[in-house]
Amino acid sequence: MKSSMTLAPNRAMIIKHARFHVTFEKKYKHMKRLFVILTILSSVILFQNCKPYKPEGQGITGTITWLEGNQMPMVTESGNPASKPDPKPIKRFVRFYPLIKFSDLKIENGLYTAVADKPITEVETDENGRYSVQLSPGRYSVFVVEEGGLFANIFDGEGNVQPVTVKENEWTLLDIVVNYKAVY
């Protein structure tokens, strides 16, 4: 049997260790709370002044993509619908004309080969198919330049081709899928 003198230092060490452990846990919890509060506070400060980018002026912006081949719904041997390819971004020139009627165009092989009016401007898309052009408020027809002519595939009920309205201090989004070689 050990003497009480030998047990006393062990108890003192255990009590000292327990106090350290409790103190460490309290400090750890306090530091964890402080970290969460600082993270939230810094996020609020960081995002408080963030506003969405809005370019000045007005015009038309969008993406030009290419789609070809069979786009008909199909079912695989397993009975599931077959997946269709997504349109791919393409690099092309985009021409902007005053609003043009369908009757003022000549069409060959799905492309327009003669336009009665002169273009206002022309821009080239980047490698991701994106384009942007500043224009005065008004109505325009937009065409994508292809090797054999001009492409547009949207018409309104008044016979206007690819009509787009630009309003004062607003950017109009116009994404165009060039699909004259696709089958639906």
C-alpha cells in the first residue's frame, strides 16, 4: 500500500491537468465563436459594396452558338431518350441593320444573300461566341455573317427579321443559335 504522501502529488497533477483541460476547452470554444463572428462580419463588409456590373450606355449583348445535325427526338435501345449535343460557341461577325422586313431580303440555302439596306455596324464575337455593341435607342435587325450569306431565324408578326429593341440606358440580351444545318 502506498503512503498518502505519494498519492498527494499525483492528485495535485490530475487536478492541475483537469483545470488546464477545462480552461483550454473554454478558450477553444471562445476562439471558435470569435472566428465565426469575424468571418460573418468580414463577409458582410466585403459584399456590402458589391454591386452587379452594369456597363454604361445601351446596346445589344449576347452569345452566338452553332448547332447542326439531327435534332429529332430519339430513343435508345434501352428505351431512354438520346442526348442531344449542346450548341457550341463560335467566332463570327455580327451585323446590325436598321429594322428590316422579310420582303426586303433574298434567301438561298437558308441564308440571306441580299439585304436592301446598309449595315449600321458590325462586331466580331470572341472565342466564346460573346459579343457586345453600343447602339442608340431604336429597333434593329441582327444577322450573323456566314460564308454563303447572312443568318437570322427569328421573325415577328409584322414581317420584321430578327427584331431587337434597344432602350435608353438598357442592354438587350440576344443569344443566337446558328442552326441552318440542323434538322428538326
